[in-house]
Amino acid sequence: MRSILLTWDIEEYDVPADFGEPPLQDGGLARGVEIWREWLDLSRTWNAPGTVFCTARITEAAPDLLRETAARGHEIASHGWAHAPSADLRLRPSREALEKISGQPVFGFRSPRLRKVDPGEVNGSGYAYDASLNPAWIPGRYNHRNQPRTPHRIGSLWEVPASVLPVIRFPLFWASFHLLPLPLYLAACRLVLAKDGLLTLYFHPWELSDLPEATLPRWLTRRTKAERILRMADFCKWLGTQGTFRTIADYLALVK
């Protein structure tokens, strides 16, 4: 059975600051909540359950949205306490906050901006897996081309990497989805599924929102909001023909 691990990062809307915009006064919290609510409405008919990594900060601001997300069949996982680059991840408190609000166990963690976190610290905070690895080279950010491409253990902790093409290690993360022509991106996904029987992807709801900031890259804003939403809806429909949508916890057999 081919497995599709579709994941989303729910966080404060601070991406414009990464491209030179002044930070929003509240760090993008209110806008992030608005985007999350829009995404829940947009994704209602996609039939694409997956894993949602939430910061505790945005969750505490909108507990009703977290409970609705869980009720839709998504696995709830931690994205740290807050998304700001200098924020303390507060690994254990963020997990406990998500569990208290969602009413379900939290097995997984993904660090904001995929920053490096010691696996022992993640495991010691009560997590069963870490999904913070993109085993590719992203200029100016990180170079993990020597890391394994598929899920593997580091001691008792599972590491679940984002999918990259074999050999050349071209990443299939969110930016590639917007950069590449859709037929080429789908062909890359097919290749990974044929090789691994597994496709692990990550996106952000803000990618489907209004993006008015002038400093955001043209490859991201060249399509209208409506075009980006339709592109994602069509992609999710296509993914459903290629394999079975699964949560990471289900794939790793962590759910009893």
C-alpha cells in the first residue's frame, strides 16, 4: 500500500518578516488564527486527512480551531511553543498544552523553520517522532543531503524526513510545489512513490491566503489566491488516486 503523509504547519503569520517586512505587532498571531480558520473551511471537501503541527501559542489563542482540526481526523502534533526564530521551543509544555486542548495524545514534533533540535531532547520531552528533517540542500538555510531519505530510528525516536528525489535530493517541500509547473511536480511525486511507497509532504495554510506583501518572492505570489487554492485542491484530489492518506502516527503504528 502506498502511503501519503500530508502535513501542515499551523503557526503565527510571520513569513513576511523572513523576506524583509516589519514584523506584525502581535507577531502574526491574529492573522495566523484567521488563516487557520480559512484553511479549515477550504479543506472541508478535500478528503485528505493528515498531520497538523501547531504552535502552542496559536492553539491557546484558538482552542476551538484545534478541536475542530482534530475532529476532522487530523493528527495533532507540536510545532513548538511559538514560531519566532528566537522563541524557546518549550518542547514538553507545548506537547502538554496541545494534548490538554485537543483531548488526544501528541506523538510528533516539527521544529519551526526546521531548526536543528537534539533528538535526545525531543525524545526526553515525550515525543515518539521528529519530522524536522528535509534531507536536501536549501541554500542559505541548511544542507542535509547526507541524511537518510526515509523514516528511520535515532535510538528510540523515529525521524520522519520530508520527501526528496533519490540521488539528486531535489526537495518536494512546499516551495517546490509553487516553483515547479504542476505536471513536473506530479512526476516527481510519482517517482518517489514508486521508489519508496511513501510520500511525505509539508505545507502551510498561509500559502493559500492573501499574500499582499511586496517583498514576498514572485514565485509564491505570481498566482492569485483563487488559483493557489484550486491548485492545492486538485493536487489533493490527485494524491488520493496515488495512495492512501495516513497520519504519521498511524504510519508508524503508534496509534493503538
